[in-house]
Amino acid sequence: MKLYTYFRSSAAYRVRIALNLKGLPYEAVPVHLLRNGGEQRQADYLALNPAGLVPALEDGGAVLTQSLAIIEYLDETHPQPPLLPGDALGRARIRALAQAIACDIHPINNLRVLQYLSRELGASEEQKTAWYRHWVEEGLAAVEAMLAQAPRSGRFCFGDTPTLADICLVPQVFNAQRFKCNTAHIPTVLRIAEACEALEAFRLAAPANQPDAE
Amino acid sequence: MKLYTYFRSSAAYRVRIALNLKGLPYEAVPVHLLRNGGEQRQADYLALNPAGLVPALEDGGAVLTQSLAIIEYLDETHPQPPLLPGDALGRARIRALAQAIACDIHPINNLRVLQYLSRELGASEEQKTAWYRHWVEEGLAAVEAMLAQAPRSGRFCFGDTPTLADICLVPQVFNAQRFKCNTAHIPTVLRIAEACEALEAFRLAAPANQPDAE
């Protein structure tokens, strides 16, 4: 398998964790999001993924896009260890936690959105940082409330093995720390992220450990 | 089942379509996103869904959140007709199309984001409209490219029966038309949305046909 990736992309980071948890070897093809006006917007990459976003995964002849769709595909084609364990309600909970991050936080703080804020709306660096922190802090507060309420949270977001929810959580916590967001209100989130980071699958997927890390 | 919904919410609209396609009756509980400072931010609703977003679905004693997680749950618990048909690659394609809308377009144009633009960044109505159109037009162009390339697009996004992808497409096209976005570049998207709107399950789920429509 070939993963089109950028070391700091949250969405690529998620897929790297999933591949590692499944023990699947892959070739990393770096796509630099800032160099040359964004390599993800160049014709050869757009032919693979018309959305012009990373990651994309090549498996056999097929090209898959969208990190959560890719991870569900990996889970269907390589069921062990399961990333969506439990019954239908359990899986709904795991997916809801994943989407509370992948839909409600991450897209609003994506590079192209931050670029639009400065280029089109004249936002200052300070305003962009406030924007970034606002959505992370509000979004992770919702995740914290979901986790703290639930009898099914364990060592990880859902029980005692890592799932799709943890796969989304860790890159988002990494971003929160990178942008010095307030995290005093999310002890459960931090406790779970730490438990994940003790696992090699998560550590090896971290931005600093990528071939294209800067 | 009880659906906490707002007539104009895209995410609630998706779940309404799914419930109709499955033939599942439900009680609609309106949550007004603009009245009283946003009913979704009041304590009784936050106790159900700490994220303060619609929709939420009550089924038996359980409360489910996040529209895509809810729809996958409905599909697992009521398999007919399947909303994620096909093999693993097919499902990955359906989910990728759904997420190209639910992650890459919709969250950036959500009410709370538009409110932040005006309240915190002083964006004018004109700037907010330009913002809205930008993400819809760019995002649906990517969806168009995905659909136009693929041998598996049929009458609907994936073959000839409606799937999770169509469920996400129709509310997004509704928004595009409501905000008078440019749609000249997305003929396949429009053709499929029209095919969907010929079905009663989609029509009955439309904002204008909700009990809380204004």
C-alpha cells in the first residue's frame, strides 16, 4: 500500500496510526502542503484525489480518500485488531466521538481555511490563533463531556483497546498542544491521549517520526 | 424513536432522509437554533448532547449523536434497504463521498462558524456570503470530479439505489441553491440530486416539509 501523506496533517496521522495498529506495512509518499503553492493542488495529485487534500491511500489499483473512510476500509479488509469493536450502539459511540473531532473541530482549522482567513478576510496572526484555539477548546470540551459521562470509556475512548475514536483523538490533542490551546478542562482527553502515546503504533505515526518531518 | 431536529439543519436533514428510506417512524422534537440564544445550547439539550448540535436520536434509552454515526447505526440495526451497499471498496467510496460533504464543506459553513465570523472578526454580510459560497463551490467541485470519474456512479452517487452519499448530497445541494452558489460546474451533482428529489423519502425530509418550518 502507498500512503500519500504530510507529516503534520491530522488526517494522514490518523491513517498512519490505523495502518500501524493493523500491522500493515506501507510506502509513505510525502505531499508537501506548503511547498510549490501546495503539492496537493498539483495536477498529478489532483488526478489521484480531486479534493486536493491528504491523505490518499493506494491499495492494489484502487485509490481511497477521506481518512475515516480509509480507516473503515482497513478495518473491513483487515479485521484484526478491530478498530470498531462492540455492538451497534458501541460502534455508534466510537463513530460519534471520531466525528466530533473529524467533522466538528478539524475541518474548521484546516490549512486552507486559515489561509482564507488571512488572504480574504485580512485576519491577523493573533486572530488566526484565537480562531484555532476557540474551535479546539470548544470542540474538545464536547469530547470531554462525552467521555466523562460514559460508562463505556476505559483506558481508551471505548473500553481498553484503541479504536477509531482514539485514532482521531491523538492527532487533535497533538494540534492542541502545538498551538498552546487551553487543556485544563479536558483531563479525560489528556489521560486517554497519554495512554495511546504509550503504544508504539501511535508513537511511530507521530509527525516527528515521519520521513518528511522538518 | 425521537429525533431532535431543526428544519434547516443539514445534518438533521440527512438523518430524516435515512429514517424515511428505512421506513422508520419517529417523533420530531424541534430544537430552534436561533431562538432564545440557541435552544441547542440550553442545559436540557446539552445533557442529551454535550456538543450542543443537532441532530440527536433517542432510541430506547440510548441517545446517539453525529449524523453519519446515527445513519450507520440505523443501517446496522435496520439493514433494509442498505445505505452502504457493495463491497469494502464500494463502501469506502460511499463514505468518502459522504465525508467530502460532511467533513470538507458543511462544518466550515455551520451557523456557529458564520456567527464567529461576524462577531469576532467583524465580517460583513457580503464577506460571509462569499465565504459560504467559496466552500460550497470548491467542495462540490471535488464531489463532482469524484462522481464524474467513477464507473460506479449511476442514477445515484453509487449505482442505482440511494446511499449514504446521496443522503449527504441532497441537503448540501439544497444549501447551495438557498445561498445562490454557482452550480454551473457540477452537472452530475445536480442530476443526482434531482433523481433523489423524485423519491418521497427525500421529499418528506426537506426543510419545507418539517413541522417546525418557517
